[in-house]
Amino acid sequence: MSIKIKLLGLCASPRKGNSAFLLDKSLEEVSCLPFDVDTTLYSFQGKQIQPCLSCFACMKTGKCIINDDFEELRQLWINSDVIIYSFPVYHLSIPGQLKAFLDRLGNAFFGYYPVASVRHLKVMGFLSQGMHYFGGQELAINNLVLHSILLNCIPVSGDGWQSYIGACGWTENSLDYDSFAKLKKEENRDLAITLTAAKSVVKRAIEMSAIVKKGVSQLQEKLSVDKRYRPYIERMNEDH
């Protein structure tokens, strides 16, 4: 079975700037890898994703009652094998728009699937940037590592000393949308480290996804006994 990997590059910033730059540069690694990768980019810019109302209607129907851009992104999330989150630091954490999506995503799965604790097995990588050198990048990534574990997914880091839990960057106290683009032209050393880390995150995420898909394909008869694996297996077989 040939392995096709669907990658969702998610820019969770309300503006097109440094998070988008970091995501775009990290995905340059995709064409260098020996895998068939179908890449989809999604930006929060111009999107409306409201906070969860905690009405629990989704737990009965599997569908959120709020009419905004949530459902479009949820379907992209469901159909992906790899998700690369690129986001700015807000108040030592992730942006509110992204948190709103994650809150609704987790709740809506209770009604979407016939069984709880579905094994989503998506491989996730995290790219975070902020104004300051110690600006909360790792704290924000930790938030998404927990999101990954909660939804039975697989978080990965990059390689070497550049990345321990993801890729972190800083704009050297600049508020400019194009701070990273300017630092790239200046051959800034810190940005070079961030880009090396980001590309290795993408590489490892794709490799891990290929390993998972190959393993599940070999074990699907045994794994399908557990209903929690069936959505992954069904989607995997539809892709081939």
C-alpha cells in the first residue's frame, strides 16, 4: 500500500504575518521528503470562530449550533494525518481564536462519533513565535501538547538542540508583520535556528505519520476489534 499523507498547515493568527512566514518556510521541507504529501493551508485571518457556549447540543447531534467558520476547519482537521500549528503568543499562551476552536472541537466529538476516546492518531507539530526571547513560546506549545494527548494524537518535536518540544522564535521586540522576513534578509542567527527547528518539526511529523499509517495498515484487522480505532482505519482506507 502506497502511503499518502494529508497535512494541514494551520496558521492560528488573526493576521498574515510572522506566524504565516514561519509556517510557509517550515513547509519547504515537504518537497524534500520521500512521501506523497497533500498539503492544505488554513489561516485564521478573516475567520470567525466564536467561543464555546457550553450548551452541550453538539454532544447529542455531533454538530455545533453556532453558525460560523468552525465546521469548515473541523472537517479539515478530521481529514488530516498531520497538523502543523503555527501561532503567536498571546498572554503567555495560545491566541483566543485558537482556544475557542479547540474547546468546541473537543466537545463536538462526543456526538460526532458513536464511541468516546476515538484514536485520532494525528501527528502534530508546533511552531510558536512572539516579540520577546523568553515570551512564553514554550508555555504556549505545552498547551497544544496537552491538546494533542487529550485527543489521542501524537505530538512531535524537532531535532537536536534547536528543538525540544517544537520550534520557537522571537521578533526581537518588533511589532511589524514582516519582522521575520526582515530578519531573514539580515541573515539573523536566531531566526536561522528557528527555521531549522521548524523544518525538522515538519520532517519528523511526516515521518511519524507514515510510520503510524503503515503500522495501522498491517494491524487493522486486530485493531478494528476496538471501535475507537475504526474511524482512523476507515479514513485511511478511503485515501487509498
